[in-house]
Amino acid sequence: MSQDDQPVLSDRGRTEAAARQRRQAEALRANLARRKAQGRARAEGEAGSEGGGEPCPPSDPGVQD
């Protein structure tokens, strides 16, 4: 190991590490976008209705309570 505690990588190793870092960065951006969209949808849903869901369908006349 070098003084910086970083392994010495070959050209191929540096290329693979850079590709891995790009994939991880892309995955993190996609995850953040999904989480933001989910948060916005939840906030919009809370502001729009107090009930929190759809009403139950009417029960069948043959079903006893």
C-alpha cells in the first residue's frame, strides 16, 4: 500500500474503478430522484385528503355483519 493507504492500480484497475464510481453515482442520483418524487407524492396526498385512502365498497346483501 502507498502512503495514502490507497492500492496501486493498473490502467485496467483505474478504468474499472472509475466505471464503478460512475455507476454508483448514477444509482445514487436515481435513488434520490425516486425518494424526492415519493416525498412529493406523499405530501400532495396528505394535503389533498384527510381520509388517507379510498372508501370501502358497499357490502354484498348476502354478507352478514
